[in-house]
Amino acid sequence: MTTHKDIVSGRKNANDNTTDQRRRFPRRDCDVCMVNVDGHPFPVVDWSQCGVLFEGDTRFFAEGQTVNMILRFKTADGVEDIKITGKIVRKNGRAVATTFSDLPERTLKSFEKIIERSVA
């Protein structure tokens, strides 16, 4: 079965881990969300409390580049925005992977609320 990840990356399992230690949190691809990076909107492929993988023109991003982002989630209560800073760690096909900088406690709590609302 072809998934959205296959289309973005051009190959299957592009975001799979080679070791179990690589991810601290599971990737979420079931939420309705998008990311605004330095003022430009992009569709989210998946995200976790550590980073986000989004679809975009990789020519506009450089590995190691720091970017300001707003993750926008659609929830049952409306739309919730989370402002965050991240670093580009990988570009592959039409996908850009970021890792988040150290997160304040309130941002972590916002992520927990998003996850709780999607499960309920």
C-alpha cells in the first residue's frame, strides 16, 4: 500500500529508524496539522515532541539551518498554534526533517494536550 510518506520521500519507510534509540517519542501522522516555517505554510507528514517532518521544496532549506515554526493543529475545540524553534536535520526527496530546540515546560504541556484530545 502506498502511503503519504512514500509519495513525499519517493521510497517506502523513509522515516523509519535503524535503531530503537533514535526516537524518544513516537511519530504521529494521524493529527490534522500544518507547519508555518518562517512565514510559509507546509503540510505536515508526521511530528513528535522532538521534531516535525514536513513536505516542501528542499532547495529552500539547508541542513543545520535554524527556523522559526508555528505548528497549527485542528482539534475538537478549534485551532491551536504552538510556536517553536527548530533545526533542519535532514532533507530527502520532497521532505524536510527538523528537530526542536530545548522546549519550555508549557510547550511540552501543549503537546500533551494535543495528544490527549486526539485520543479522546
